[in-house]
Amino acid sequence: MRQSQYFLKTSKTQPSDDPSVNARLLEQGGFVQKVMAGVYTFLPLGLRVLAKIEDIVRAEMDKIGAGEVLMPALQPKENWAKTGRWDELDVLFRLKSRHGYDYALGPTHEEIVTPAALPVISSYRDLPLAVYQIQTKFRDEPRAKSGLLRTREFRMKDLYSFHTDEKDLNEYYEKVAIPAYQRIYRAMGLDAVLTEASGGTFSKFSHEFQVEIPSGEDYIYVCEKCGLAKNKEIFEEGVACTVCGGKKYREAAASEVGNIFPLKTKYSKSFELTYTDEKGKKQDVVMGCYGIGTSRLLGVLVEKYHDSRGIIWPRSVAPFDFHLLLLDASDPKVAEAAEQLYGALQAKGVEVLLDDRDMSAGVKFVDSDLIGIPRRLVVSARSVEKGSFELKARGEGKTELIELRSFEKLLSK
Amino acid sequence: MRQSQYFLKTSKTQPSDDPSVNARLLEQGGFVQKVMAGVYTFLPLGLRVLAKIEDIVRAEMDKIGAGEVLMPALQPKENWAKTGRWDELDVLFRLKSRHGYDYALGPTHEEIVTPAALPVISSYRDLPLAVYQIQTKFRDEPRAKSGLLRTREFRMKDLYSFHTDEKDLNEYYEKVAIPAYQRIYRAMGLDAVLTEASGGTFSKFSHEFQVEIPSGEDYIYVCEKCGLAKNKEIFEEGVACTVCGGKKYREAAASEVGNIFPLKTKYSKSFELTYTDEKGKKQDVVMGCYGIGTSRLLGVLVEKYHDSRGIIWPRSVAPFDFHLLLLDASDPKVAEAAEQLYGALQAKGVEVLLDDRDMSAGVKFVDSDLIGIPRRLVVSARSVEKGSFELKARGEGKTELIELRSFEKLLSK
């Protein structure tokens, strides 16, 4: 991609109304644009990162055999009335059509996925079953804040699982869902701590996945013996570690990157989602739900991976593999060398952003550090004189000189 | 994918409230599920087709150098007030937050993309520029009807282009946008007729792309000399063909699959989107917009490609490459042969739906015809006896016997 033709401009102006690191770097770096409080446009650079995050999530969901669906944002009031949440859920956006219909704007999809399973599940032979979607959600948050960490419109993956009984749900929860979640976070360079949280009215516990970062908005309490954590609410109840019985905890600031709930029969009861068991008896289907905020993850990644100059993307979610800076472009030999390197890398399927703008070297270096593509290449009069280009990893000091004709070395770097 | 574990059940019951072919076959085939009037869930089978349609669209947009963005559904009232459409646009969903904010629910994105371009466009050097998105849109239609053809929530690709003047817009419109659209439709087996439509208040013409189908909800009038069409409104004005001067037209029923508008300076004026020209003078940016309803296309494809038994998907958008039916599964030799063929094809990257359900051959054949995967493979006691499996193209009569060990022949079929 040529930066001169890209829908991208960096900015020197910090957002006036949001002091968070992720809002500052993502807005100034041209990843997102704030439309109003809690609502953002993903610009090409930001959407590339979001798509990579969502591809990692999708690959793991497919691997555990869940089917991908796409449920609507517009949801009928009746479904929400049935579960009692039309009145109870304070973050629910409610709207009226000019024809008198009442709609909820989906903040989550239990009210859709449960009746959706009615024609699909009838016998124990149809279970277990799981579906997921990656989709835009809406919550009427009292206060949007911290960039992409709390917004009114956001992207989310939600997985729902259906089981014959709690034993099967628990096995799925522990042996399928939690390991898949850990693989997802690891793939994007995050160590997520499994954290016990309140289960609400229908279960003893739910679980959050928390990433320790100094700017985190939550506090978690990590068992020093086994590593399982409790969130503040659970910790204050003062019980020993559920897994190992340990009683020593360390406190850490953290940011939530996912949460999972054993829903049990709460929603299947509302929609009469039952199955016939092996003895021919009707039973309630047991359900679980598993969320990951994918746009929120983009914010958390920036909170974790940055320095004073800008973002430092982990490779697996970086918008491009290489940022190729063309300096001294007025020299035709230099411009040609950069174009050749750019073309050769693209031909190998490598993702390269070519900074071919008519700007000073200083501006290009500053912008490159801000945008945070993990590896920077420089083609300049000085490098071309040596038949070479420079390679430098973002966040590291060392610059390496590589011969132009040996560019393929980059592929293994 | 194993059908026994897929979130899919076909149905023998026709939808009671929608006589359209696409609603009937997509609902009965388990592609979509109606949530309420004009609002659907895409089930795994339907989402696969939608994703293939959107991938075809995305590839062409990338090819013409447009940057992909993702703009929000929640949009501030002020932006819509600025263009006058808050009051004027009758299909606009309007909602209030509990905190008093007024939002529009995006039916289109001129009110977002135009201000989004303010920080990006300042000089003639920044132009031309184009961005697109593939995203969910909302319209408060007075009457949702005809399955996926007219819904209140739908998927759409919208491209917006920015130019220095009308000449550049017209060139882009004719040499870039229209050819890209024609490639998109051809890639999914549709012949779309370029059709002149009203340009509204700000342009002489806009254009629709119309696919001739007997069940089409529009009538178009195709110039017998050059093939350019007029929609009913324009045709009734009675003028000769704009391109060739021809005066003979044939009438055809058709369904709209895209429309494009020269917006000129309508929206740039509202948001003061200007650029500085080569002489240092401020000028209004000239814009165009280009839409394709991707979920609507799914419906149009079914209206065009079906027979009395079900859908016949064009290969490029089919949910799977092959539908592999396992008959006589109680015979371990037969089951093993089917599993081996399934595994071997998957290892080659071929997309196969394996019907491994405990059902009769009759049910499997009926369901397979309904779902419409273009090529059907059958492994049965009879075929295995001959060391073979059967291949049959959907919609054709001829069955071919292929040796199991020569399955790779399928890859070139």
C-alpha cells in the first residue's frame, strides 16, 4: 500500500477529551476517528488490525467446531420481555419504528440465539452444539471512556454452547472454551489471567480473562500458589482459592479482555428450549456463553504495547509486516530501488506500507514510530550507495544493513 | 463440515407470510432464519454464501485501490441535521439514548464519510481518494417483503470517491466504478444491465445495475441497439437513448443489485469539505457514491438460480464445493470409504459438507437438492462394491462413476 494514496493522516494534536493512551495513539496514528462519545470509525489502518484480531478469534472458534452465524442488531421487544431484560437491562438501547414496532438494539444475543436453536435442537443426539458470531454490538453506557475500552458501539465475538446437562457444560467450559481463549490471547501476545467473577443470579461463578497492565481499570487478586485470580468483588468475600486452597494473593491492575458465563437453564427456560433425552423425557437445554470484545482488544493491545514515541504492534496483529520508508525520493536511483524492493516484497505476499509521501525524513521517522509497524525498512541515498537498505525493529536500537539483492533474507526475519 | 454437527436443519414447512422464492428456499434450506418482519439471522450455511459474495466485492474494491474502513451504525443527529436529512429521510431510524443524545441508525454513510475526510483531504495532491466499507445498515422500510430483497436490517458495500472536479468524478465513475461493478456481478454468475435512474435533486442521472429475472420487482427498458437501459421513471420521460440515440426498447422484469450516484458537491458543501487547488484557491471536493446490497444479492441469486427442488448455487458463491452423501452408513466399509474421501478432499483444501446423519437416502437426496451445493458425491454400498463413488452436478441428470482411488480427478472438475 502506498501511503501517499492511503486514507491516513497522522496528527500532532492529542484528543482533548480522553487522556487514555490507546485513544491518543490510535487517534493520532490514524487508526480510528472519533465520531462522538463512545463511537468510532475504524480507518483503513485500524480496520487491518481489527481484522487480524478477529481472524485469530475466528480460527480458534472454527477449530473447536463452532458454526459461525450472524444475528441481527434489531431485536424484537417480545424476546426481551420474555427474559425480563427489556425493563431490567439499563444499557439496553430501545427504539421504535415509525410503524409502532419496539426494537432492542442488540447488546448481547441470548434473546436471539436461544429461540434460533428451537428448530435445530430436539433430541439429545443434537447436543452438544455451539455457534458464534463476530459482530457489532450496542450498549447505552452511562459514560463512554478510555478510547476503545468502553464504547457505546463495539465489535464482539460471542459464542453460545448448548448441552444436555451441567456436567457436559462444565467439561466444555473447562476443556474447550478456556483453552481456546488462552490460545487466542497468546496468539496476539497477551497473557490473560483466568479470574473468578460473580455468576449473577444463576450461577456461583462466571470468569473473566484479565491482562495485567499498569493502566488497567480493574484490580485482580492473583493466587500466588496456582495463578487463578479473583476479581475485587469475589476477593472481598475472603474465601480461599477455589482450585488450590491458597490464601496468599497479590494485587494487580488489569484490563478485562473476555468473559464467560455458565448460563445453565436461565434462557432455555424462557424460550422453552428443551430436548428429549435417551429415555424419551423432555429436559431443559443447558447453555453457556463466551464473549470477547475484539475492538476493546485493539485498545488493550495499545495500552500494553507502546513507548513514548508510539505503538509497538505484536507481529500477529500488526497492520503491515514492514514499513518501508523512501528517503531522498528526488534521486531517481533511490526511488527506483525502493520501488523494486516494494514490488519484490509484495510479490512474495508480504504486507508492506510504502511511505512514498513528499515529506522530510524526520516526519517519516516520527510517523513510523507512532504507527508502530514492527519492522522498519529505510531506502535512502546513503543506503543505495552501499547497494543496501536498512532494517530496524520498532522499539529496538540496532539497525542492520541488508543488501538490496538479498532482500529475501527479510522473509525469515 | 459434518452435517450431523452443523447448526442446520432443513424444513418442510413453507414460510406462511412470504411467498417469494428466495424466502422459501433460504428459510427451508436452513440458510437464514426470520427473526421478525424484515430482520433475519444468517445461519452457518447462509453466512458462508454471504461471506463469499462479500469476498468477491472486497477483492474488486481492493483492486481499484479503495481503502476499507468501518463506519459506525450509531450516528449523531447533528450530522443528519446539517444535510437536512434528519427530517427528510423517511426510512431513517431515530433513537434516543437514556442520556438524552439523539442518534440516527445508519441507512447510508454520507453523513459520516464526508466529515471523516476533513483531516485527510486538504490539497489537490490528496485527490482522488476512495474508501469503502462492507457493513450492516438499517432502514425503517414501510413494508419489508420478498425475503432478503427488502429488509429493515441488511448488509451493504458502500464506496465513496473524492475528486477535484466533475470531470475526474465522471472518469472514475465510467472507467473505474462501472467496470468494477460489472466484474463483481459476472464473478457471481449475474449479467447486470446498466440502467439510468433519476439523479435526485443534485444530478441528471444516477445508475442502477439490474438483473433480468421473471420475478423481478422492477421493470427496465433496454435499448435494443446498445444495451443501456432506463428504469421506468426515466423511460416515461420518453427521450432517446443517451448513449446511441436509439429509440427502440424492450421491457424486462428485473431486480436491482446495485446503484451508483454522482453526489457532486451536495455533501462536501454541508460539511465544508474543501481542498486547495494548484493556484492556492479553495474548492469544494466533488464526490460519488456506489452501493451494493450484499445480503440482497443472496436473495437475487436464489431468485435466478433455482428449480422446483431447490437452489442451484453458482460455484463461486456456493456454501461448499461438494456435498458428500454417505448412504448405507451401517456398513463399516462404506462409512470408512466416505470418511477417507472426506478427509482426502479436506486435506486438498476442498470445502465439503459431509451428510453423515442417521437418515434415509431419500431424505438426504431431497435435502441436498434443496440446499443446492453445485456438485453432489454419493458413497453407498453399491458404489463401494465397485470401488467408486458417484458424482452428479446439481440441476443436471447425468451421474458419473469415479474410482475412489482417483478422487483427485474431482479437483479439475
